[in-house]
Amino acid sequence: MSDDREAALDAMDRLLEEFEDDDAVAYAEVGGVYQEKTDLVVTGDGPRNRTAFTETGVWLRVFANGAADYRYTTSLDDESLRDVADRAIRSGEVLAQSEPGRFDAYTRHRATHGGWAETGLDTVDVDDVVDAIDAGLAHTEGLALERRWVDYTDAHIEEAMGTTTGSVVQTTLDRAQLAFSLTPVDGPKVRRHAGSTAGAAFLETIPDRIAAAADDLERLVDADRASVDADGSLVSGESTVALSPRAAGQLFHLVAHALEADARYMGLSPYAVGDEIGPPALRIDDTVRAGSWAARAYDAEVRPTTPVTLVADGTVRRLLHNTTAAADHETEPAGHSVPSLGFTEPPRIHARHLEVAPGDADATTLRDGADVYVERFGTPWLRDEFERVQRAGVFPASVLYAKDIDEMTTDRPDRGTASFPIAEGYRLVDGTPAGRLETLALEYDPSVLASLSHIGVTRETVTGVCEKHKSRLPFAVTAPGVRLSAPLSASR
């Protein structure tokens, strides 16, 4: 074992010993992390910002004085570790949380998980990544583009996690992502994200992913801009909208935010367990798919990640919990304390890999009778200002503090509503694209799900990075295309 790996393990052990001996600490979780990372940017002019490096650090979440605090440091000497631990303990007093945080003092997990990769990213040379990206960009050479931009990052992560109640878990994770954009001379930019924990096997998929985006861009650029009816029917009132699996995945990702327990505590969610939110055919599970961009075997609370059903028969069956929220709701946690990418910010309650069950409608049926087809949405804009501020702002690592936030606010009729700008979409005439749409947005509110009239048989997976309270979290959604009714308006 290398010196860096040993240093991370030693730091974890030293912190756990100190927390166990400190009467101010009720409970603590500590993780020692060794990472081999690659950052790479490739443009039409070739590779740039090409770096490979290692990082060793330790994260800790400490329950003290009724509240939890989270810290991460790459300084592993005794003085630095003691300082970061003291600051974590003191922060509980400053938080002054009205309801004490909860933790599981009885369940103990001891395990080793080798990850989802057959071949780890630590065996991959950066030149191999450049070659895979270049092979993909070769498919764009016939397009009139102003810019090609590919951002690749990966990390081979070896992590040991322990708790003051005796859990000890060792995991390995090979996580890679590709975020790229193609900007045409005439037409909207096409953006894509692809992520995986399948290790080196991810590289084999890169050329086809970029080629598929180039095909999408070519169709979008070739389509004339759609005209708007004289009565403004594409800009106001209800429209029948067909969503691709990618666009539907983006919508269901937003729906999952309303199923996070802390969102419910803060009064941000329009949903409660038992609410009927969609047709009987709607089923949403949160799963742990091996090799998925968002897959982990254990979460930040050293709990095994297990599949759960969130929505069945169109009805909310449960929320997403961490250990504290699960205890508050008298249910079992399923590993939804998702670590932030890079570990620099606290873990958050979040979905891992959403699976939306397929229906029986083919692509022709979904588009037949629809006014608009959406291939991809841009970033949704939350209508409720309080929700925007809270999701974008810093938040403690203690979920029950959300109840204190809710007590300071009033009812918000716009909670759970959003404007989805149409980034890639077409007007439909007799089920056939009749020009691309620009500057339009789908106006979403919770009643839109009830308008689902068709659910597609074919599913695709959309991946990305979601920011919640400054924590950057991986997400993945496998969803079918759907048809629904919703107002369209001029995008912001």
C-alpha cells in the first residue's frame, strides 16, 4: 500500500479515536480518501488543460450539541486534523438547532466493495482518453461549427469509512464524466453529459456519444425555425407536448427533488406520502444500477444503498431519507445520503439512479396529435424565490435544521413549479417535425404529471450534476418518452 493511502487510513483512525474519547461528540462518521484524478479539455484545436494528479484527504461529519457539521481537509498532520475536528464540534453550538439530530447508534456495517469497474481508471493513460475524444470529434468535421468543447474528468477513488459506533467499510469507485457542447454557426448549441462508474469501459462509448450529438445537431440546424400561429397557440394556453426520454428524464429529476425529506421539512415540496400525482401507469423507483454514473455501494452514512419505490400506481409511496429523516418518519434509510463530488461539501439527501417504468406507446403514438416535441430542456428556473435561494445557498449538514427554516417562512403557492426552457425542440404537424423551436419554455406545476396520457416503451438514460446547497451531486435517470399537457410561454 502506498504512503498516501496509508496516510488517509491513519488520519481516519486518529479522528475516530479522538471523537470516541470526546464527551461533546455523540456520534461521528469519518472517511479517508485516496484519489487518482484526471482533468482534460479538448477543443477543435486539440487537447488543453491536460493534468493528472493524486489527492489524499479526510472527511468527517460530527454530531455535537444536537447538530451535525461536515468538514473535508487535505492536510493530514496531527495539528490540522485536531483543528478541523474542533471546528466541527464548535459549529453545533453556533447552529443552535431546535430539534436534536438523530443517528443510528446500533446498526454496524463491516464490508469491502471493489466497485463496478472490471478495469479501473488508474490503468488508463490520458492519451487513450484524447484518442477516444478525437474519434468522436471526427464525426463533427462536416458541420459548420463555431466551437467544439469537451471537458473530461475522472477519479479512481479508494475510500475507507468508519463510525464511532463500529462500522468500517472500504470501497473503490472509478467515476468518469464527459460534458461537451457543439456550437453551430446558425442554430442552437447542443450540450450533452455522459457519466459512468464502469471504469475504463466508459472510454469505448465516447466516440458514439459525440457522434450521436453531432447527428442531433445536424437535424436541428437543418430544420427551419418554426412559425407561430396567428392566435399565438404555441405561446399561450395548454399545448400537447411529447417529450423524448432525455427530456422526460430531466423532468422526473425535478420531480424527485420534491420527494427529498428535507424539501418536505422546508415546505418546498407539494407532495406527501399517499398523494396521487400521476396516472396509474406511473412508477418511479430509485435504484443502484451497477456502473451507473450515480452508483455507490454505501452512502456517506456508511449505510448500504438499496432500491426503493418512490411512486407506484401514480401515488407517492415514500420519500428520500437519510438516517435522521428516516428515524423521524419511522422508516428505514436506504442509503440516500449522497456524497458530493470531490467530497469538499456535505452529503445531501438525493436520488441516485431513478428508474421510470416504461409504458406501451411507441414513438409515433407519442407524437401523434402533439403540438410540440422536446428533445432536451435547458436548466429549469424555479418560480418560487425562496426555493431558488435555499437550493443555491449554503445549508448545514444537519437535516432537521430544515424544520427551523420552515418555521420562518409563509405559504408559497409557487412551490414545486418551474419553467423548463426548450433547448432542443420542434413544432409538430401531423406527428412530423415542422421547424425547430426557440425561446419557448414549458411551464411545469405539480398538476402536469396528472396530464400524462401516454408513456413510451423505449427508455434512455440521462446523467448530469445537480447542485443542492452548494454540494455538487451526480444524478442519473432512466426514463421513457411521455406525452402530456402543459402551457408554453416565452422563455426567460
